[in-house]
Amino acid sequence: IGRAVLLDLAAERFADIEMDHRLGALRITARLHSTELLMFNNGHGVILGQASKKVAEMAVRHWADLLEEEGVLA
């Protein structure tokens, strides 16, 4: 995403997001795109379980837009 993410606030606002304290990252279940995203507070992340680069990019854009709308990006 390239922008800082307010992890705790994001985890509170979305049912599909949970805080993974072991990794210090958000674990986002992106059912629409059949993948899982790990999002760190610096805006970088990892896509898990998706072989298609295009679908992975769509998942990132989708969640970036949702996080922006909720005001959890700094």
C-alpha cells in the first residue's frame, strides 16, 4: 500500500481482519479473491495462497480502498 496502517484500529473495524501478534501484522481474509493478506504497519504486506498476480493485485487494491475509506491509513 505504501502508507502506514493503524493496525489495532483496522482490526477493530473489520470482521475479516485480525491482529496476528506473533508477526506484528494484520491477517486479512480476502474471501472475494480467495487469498489471505498479511499487512504490516509500514504498509508492506504479503499475499498468501494466490497464484495469480492479477488477482493478488486486485485483492490489494480492494483492501487498500476499504482501509482508506475507514480512515485507518496514515
